Amino acid sequence: MATRAHCLVLAYPAQGHINPMLQFSKLLERQGVRITLVTTRFYYNNLQTVPPSIALETISDGFDNGGPKEAGGFKPYLERFWEVGPLTFSELLEKHGGSKHVDCVVYDSFFSWAPEVAKRFGIVGAAYLTQNMAVNSIYYHVHLGKLQVPLKQHQFSLPAMPKLYLQDMPSFFFGEDFTFLDFVVSQFSSIHKADWILCNTFYDLDKEIADWIVKVWPQFKTIGPNIPSFFLDKQWEDDQDYGVTEFKSEEHCMEWLDEKPKGSVVYVSFGSMASFGEEQMEEIAWCLRECSSYFLWVVRASEETKLPKDFERKTEKGLVVKWCSQLKVLAHEAVGCFVTHCGWNSTLETLCLGVPTVAVPYWSDQNTNAKLVSEVWKTGTRAVVDEKKVVRRETLKHCINEIMNGCREMKNNAIQWRSLAVRAVTEGGSSYENIKEFVNNLWHS
Ligand code: UDP
């Protein structure tokens, strides 16, 4: 009897990175592949939940006890991680018997060193892109030297993309310190070494850019959206959670939602990292208080002190929680609109659950995602910032009301995208077939 193919899935230690890679792992597992999920020791030790069915292993980022905080900055964190990570990952591959027992390393493309390590062991390497294809293409063009930093123009024309303006570009282009930009661009320094390039998107959503990029990267495949099956194709009813989380979910918000009428609640959440200033928090708080809709607002424990002093966490009209099961909330019929920072996972999730959005991008790729949501996929509207880069309460209120009190177009578009996303992951669909091809090749590698 043939032994099962074995994949080591190396995830970057952040909620928005581990979620889709774990979900992709489950899809591979369902096709008979054995999975070992790998993340850093520090991240693993701080997880609230870990998936019961998937084996977990760790590597070191050089800061096993304190993680990035212990490093005292992103630059020293990365420098050490990039020294220690490849070494400890090599040790892990040795421990697992190298190419004898590992058929493929699926690595977050952020780990530009990973394909080199996999090659040294003679193991197939698959880069997994956790960000949107437009964003990947922007960074790739910087890597090619076709987009110069600091940006000098106001408009940008890149192949297979709508015209981009300054406000649509990732935040890492702005400011004086380009550490983050260098980091995200560096993932493309080794992309040509990947045997596969997998992106968490689906063909219909990124058709033009996918058709263009495959001419540059013939090993490119769309394999998303990687979202628990219960919320997408419903093939696996018990797959209702990513299965791994940094934060403890406050489940009582579901009961609170149960009591609210259909489409009456605005869900507000800015993901696992965004950290707005007090002024912005105050504008959001008063907007929600003054809006006619109910609201459910996720304010992580680290952000709570920024809430206005007299802002009540639980009233008939609104509820503030530290974390929730976002997919369950978005799937709840009481939710009519999502005010989001446009992290790529949140963007895909809201698209897949047919919920229209108000985009309030915070940093990183979120400006570009907000552009796509509001102008290309037309499932939401973007809240404009003032000269202090703050979205004012009146602006936010106007955006929310546009969705909650009338405009059906965005809702209808979101529902259409949902059906295309379901089609992509169903037998015969683009992502489904791409994953099947990937798995078939594992058996033969
Ligand atoms: N999320 C969640 N509960 C919350 C807020 C976020 O489960 O209260 C999940 C969300 O479903 C998504 C992830 O956290 O899968 C956030 O990823 P995203 O890319 O949207 O943003 P990031 O955290 O990377 O900024």
C-alpha cells in the first residue's frame, strides 16, 4: 500500500496568515495528504486553541519567550528570525526524515529563505501567498525595479490592474522607514525558486491578473478562498472554525445577535493587529452611538483603554466584545453591514458571506483591498479620511447608512461573488481542480 503524501505547512506567526494556511491544510488532508503545521515556538505557546486533527511542530524565531516584543522592533526581530528560522526549520526537516518522509513544504511566501531550505533537502517547495494578487503584483513590480520608491507619481498603471492612485497603494510605501516594504518585497526575490505558487483567491475574482501572472509564473495557481467549509460549500458541516486563535472569542455575542431583526446590525472589526489612535476610536464610538442601527464592535483587550470613558460596552443598541467568531457573526442574518479594515481574510470572508462593507483601511495591503472592494467588485464603500487621516463620525455614519438604509447594489454584488466563490471550491471549479492537480503531483513527486 502506498504511504500518504506528507506536507509540512510553514505558517508566518500571525492570525491572518495562519488561518488560511490551516484551512488549506484541511483541504489537502481531505484529499489524503498528511499535514504537519509549523509555526514559531513563541506563537504556538500563546495560542488559545490549536486544531485537534493536525500535527503541530515549531521552529524558532530567536525569541521563544517574548516574540517580536522581546526583539524590541521589527527590524531586529526579522534579522534574528532570518538567521535562526532556516536553521531550526532544517533541523525539523531532518527530524522528519527529509525527502524520504516529506513530499512538499508549503511555505508562507513571506519566508523568502524557505525554498532554498526545501531545495537543499530535495523537497518540492510551494509558496503560499496570503495577500491579494493586486498587492502581490505591486510588490513584485517594486522587486523588478519597475515601481520606484519613494513613489514620485500620483497614478500607477500596472499590467492587468485598474489605475491606482496614491491612496490605493499599500501603506508601506509612505513614511521614511521602508523596513516593512523591504520585507514584503523580499518575498519576490525567491519566488522563481518555488515549484508551485499558490494564492488564496479564486479565478473569477482576480481573472485579469491571474491570466497575466501565469505568463510570468507558469507555476501559479489560485486555490482559495480558504475558508471553513460550513461557510462556503457546506461539504464539511463540522468545519465551522479555522481551529486556531490568538484571542478568546466571546460567544455570548451570538445570543445578542439572535435577538436582533434581520439585517439590522452593523458589525465592526479591524482584525488582529490594527491599532487606531484615540481620536479615531472616539469618532467610531460616537458614530455607532448616533447611528440608527444596532452595532457589534470588536475592540481587542489591547485597544480598550482608547474607548471614550463614558462609552458603555453593553446597551440595548450596541455590544462591544474583545474578540468573536467572525465567520459566525458574518453568517448571522442579523448582520447587515461590516465596517472592516480590509485585511485580506476579512475581505474574502465578507465577500463569501455576501455581506456589504464599509472599508476603513488601517495599514499594509488594506488600502488596495479597499480600492478593489469599492471600485472593482463593488461590494462596499470606502470611508474617506480627513487631513489628519481620521475618518470622522459623519463620514462613517453616511457610509453605514448608505448600506443599511437602501442601496441594494452592494448587497446584490456581494451575493453574486459569494456564488462564484462557492463555485470555485466545488468539484469542477477552478480552485478545486487546482488543488486536485497539486495533490496528484504530490503523489508522483
Ligand atoms: N477574526 C476573528 N474574530 C474577530 C476578528 C477577526 O475571528 O473578532 C479573524 C477573521 O475572521 C480573519 C482574521 O481574524 O480570519 C483576521 O485576518 P485579516 O487578514 O482580516 O486581518 P489581520 O488580522 O491580518 O489584520
